[in-house]
Amino acid sequence: MKVVVVTPIPTPYRDAFWNYFSQLQNISLHVIYCAAGKADRPWKNQWDKQYPFTFPKGMNLLSWKSKDASLYFNPGVLSILKGTTPDIVLVGGYNHLTMWMAMMWSFLKGVPFLLMSETRGLRPGRKKDPFLKKLLLRWQAKSTSGALPTGCMAEEYLRKNGWKQETLFRFPNVPDIEVLQSQVIQLKQHSVDLKAKWKLKDEKLILCVGRLIRKKHVDLIIQAFSKVRTPFPANLIIIGDGDQSNLLKKQCHQLGIEDRVRFLGFLEPSEMMEWLALADVFALASNETWGVAPIEAAAAGTQLLLSNEIGSAKELAALYPATTIISDRKINNWKEAMENSLKNITLANAETTDNTSMSPWYFNALAPELDQYLNRIIQTAGVIQTPE
């Protein structure tokens, strides 16, 4: 089965899955990236990719607007699709011209294509989707062979816009949880060295990871933390960068907690893992379509405090018992949740860490299920696969 994926940029978590998926028997995978990266996600992009991949020439038409704005236009995607002769095409969203070119090529060539979508509903403050967007979604629902929503909220959104339930396959955007669990166990065995490296003592740590932009609501986390009272020292660790960085540091100064809050800026995945191994609580109050960072924190065995506006929150709560979902942005509710989590911490030996309840998200479970789903879609579409 020849599978072509068209996606915006490389990411360390999804690419790790494609590595695993590409090793399945009878799978021939090719990934097309619109760009090598974005200014707001400055990964070094040095992780291994065990499958053919391409960066077709193109541009980000919105690069002038802001760091996180993107509208990719890669005309070369058409020649790559023609050259790879796919049996099925997976298209990463509908927000880029490149994705629409891939969908139109597939539609005209009679190649089944699927929408990969994290969209979980209307944007805050919007009562309904614009008319043009609704028309485009309706066309996609009729023209695609199915879709790959990340979770239940994304699935519900697609169903409301015309997709049939039997054509949908939940495809959560997750890191390699088993690998992360193993890495954390090893790191915890060297916690003394890690604390020395990062100049830590015995304080409890609340970790917040994400871009420092308005919709992440890091200011709420800071405000709530400033009110936390415990019989032991506790620090707030903030990892990420963005246009709110200086404002947030100023907020800490005004609250008189700058000595208990550390801004570490953007960190590569390897250093992120060290903090996940050290953290006691992970707090994220953002509004986002999915959210991978909380899943990484769960894989590390950290207690989670999550906004109900995080797309992955419901799924996480169902799989990982140490998850608390907070349904509002009231400072006192977040403050109490932080205090309760810190007080309830039990120090377990690394060897006894058990996150097997997250096994449905392990790659060895997801990859075969996706393989079966794609084969079913191809057979339903009546596509004759090209022999290897």
C-alpha cells in the first residue's frame, strides 16, 4: 500500500509515528512537508526519519504577519504526487493552499484521500463558521473517503459538517509514549545529577510548557501560582517562548514571585524530557485544538491540571487517572487545584511507575489499526494497488 502524507512541517512526535508505521509489512510511505519548520517552533529538526520525504519548493504567504501565521503554497506538491503514484493520500488539514492542491489532484485522479484534522469546533467568540468555510467543508465531506480526527471533539465537529461516522478513524497526535516512559525512568534514576545541573534543591515543581502567546493563558497560571500556599517550597517552571514573554516576566515581578518562577525559553526535546522527569505537576490553561505537551507529561507520570478547552483533555482524563480538568479560568479554582496536587504527591520509585492505561495510544496499537483502516478505505474505493 502506497501512502503519501502531506503535512505542514516536521514534528518530533508525529514523525516518530511515521517511522514506526513505515516499518509495517507492505507499507510504502512518503511524507511531503510544506516547510522545514516555523519561527515559533524552532526545533533543530535533527531526529531520524526512516521513510522517504520531500520539501517541495514553495513559500509561506503569511510569514510577514507573525511568527505563528502560516499559509503554505507549494506548487511542487503536484509533481511529487504524480511521481509517487499513491494508493491513498492523507492531507494534514485544510488551512493551506498546498493541502487544497493535494486534495484536488487526488479528487481528479480518483485517488482516495483523507483529511487529518484537529479542529474541534468554533473559535472562541464565533457563533458559527463563515459561509465559505462551511461550503468547503461540505465539499470535503462528500469528496474525501473519510477523515482522521485526533479525538472525540474533532470527530464530533466533522460529523456535524457531513462526514459519516463509519468513515472516521480517531488518530490521536501522540508521541512515542513507551519510549518516553523508558526515558523518564532512566532520568529519574539520575535525579540528583539533574537537580544539580538545573540548580534545584528540594522544592516541588509545577511545570507549564507552551508558546508564550495570549491563547495559552500562562498569565492565569502565574496568577494562580502566586496564591499557592504549601508547607514546603514550590517553584513554577515555564518552558517556551513568544511575544508575551516580557509581559509575563513583568507580571511575576509585580506579584513578587520572580524568585520562584523560572523562564527557560524554548528547549529541545531532550532537555524537555529532563524537566518532565523532575516535575511534580503539569499545568496548562490554554485553548488549543489538541495539545501534545500534556500527553508527554502524562507519559512521564506527572499530575495534570488542564483546561477543558484543550482538545486532548477528555481523552487524557479517560486514559490517565492523574488528570484534573478545570472548566473555567477562575484564579482560585486553579490555585486550589495546584495546592491539592502538590499536597497529594507521593514519591514512587522509578521502577514502579506504571502508565499502561495509556496503552491504546502506544504506536504498536495505533499503527496496525491505521493500516487496517486505510486498507478498508482503499478496498471500498475500489482502487487497484500497484504491485511492489
